[in-house]
Amino acid sequence: ETGVTQSPTHLIKTRGQQVTLRCSSQSGHNTVSWYQQALGQGPQFIFQYYREEENGRGNFPPRFSGLQFPNYSSELNVNALELDDSALYLCASSRSGGVGTDTQYFGPGTRLTVL
Amino acid sequence: AQSVTQPDIHITVSEGASLELRCNYSYGATPYLFWYVQSPGQGLQLLLKYFSGDTLVQGIKGFEAEFKRSQSSFNLRKPSVHWSDAAEYFCAVGANYGGSQGNLIFGKGTKLSVKP
């Protein structure tokens, strides 16, 4: 069984640019959640996708957007990058979206640096 | 609002000593509680989870946690720490967002260092 994978591992962008991060969910999982982890902080929920639809969103501006594909992989897009967007971006997959007892399995993350 | 507090930013213990990491939560209903561990530069690995039933939960790597509703706590324990346990530990509660459940609110983490 393949775990959650993310690409790229590291990324450096400049302010104002746009970035796309990718996540492949674990086999058998139809739900992907994205989190932002700033240095020295716990992860913060950005949004969740369940069967290709957004299924909940945290306190992030609209320039953070996402997609989920029929194979349940997902993308996180960030427009107009700001310095504060520098963080580790974590993707987590789970079996059935929106269920409190559903365990989320995390990928290794993408480290984004904005200069 | 739902929240998780981990009062200890950094803890150092000697190898072989016991460990307790504290976690307090604020949540209106019965919480779903989790402990995750993160090694440097890595993603999060689930150690254990509590949904209902027995308040003492066993996890991987010899960890356990006890849910105490009266204290709103879910502390993580290990009787004998190994050098490989050095990492950052996060407590999390399953949250509601706009009617959907299951997304996690994390504490700020406790960094564990292990002395030889």
C-alpha cells in the first residue's frame, strides 16, 4: 500500500509569484486535507477535498485554492505569494471525508520559501 | 472556539526516564483526540487516537495517553524513553468546519530532547 506522497520536496519562489503543490493520496482514500505549518508552529487547516468537492475551509484567503482529481490526488495553488506564505505544506488523506473518527495520514510535506 | 494547548514548548529527559507530555483542549462536545509525532524535516505520524470508550489509549512505539474529561486533558506518556523518541509531538482535536467534521486543530507542539 503506497502512502501519501507530495511534490516537490522543496520550492523557492519570489513575492507575487504563483505556486502549485501536489499530493497523491493513499490507496483507498477519497479525501485530502491541506495544512500549513509555519516554523515553530503546529499545522493549520487550509481546506479539505472530498470526492472532488471542497468540503470545509479554514481561515485562509481566497488566493489559496485547490483541486481534487478523479483519482483523488490533489493540488494546492497559492497566488500572489507573500513572505508569510513560507512554510511546510502538509497534505493528509483519509477514507471518508468529514467524519470525525476518520484518521488522517500525512505526507512528508513541501517546504516553500518565499523571497 | 475549539483549541488545543500544549503548555510545554521544550522538554528534556534522560534516556530510560519516564515521559509525560501535556495537552489540554477546549471543545463543546465529545472530542476526537490525536497525538502525532514529527521528526525533523518529516511529515506527521499518528501515535494514537481517542474517540470513545476506554479512557486509557495505547499507541505505537510504547506510547499511551489518558483522556480526562474533568480536566479537559489528553496527556501522552511513555514509561521509558529511547534516544530515537527525540522529535516534536503534536496534540490535535477533530474539529467542525462549516458542518463538516474531521479536520484537525493542532497545538503548537512540544519538542522532546533525550539526554544520553
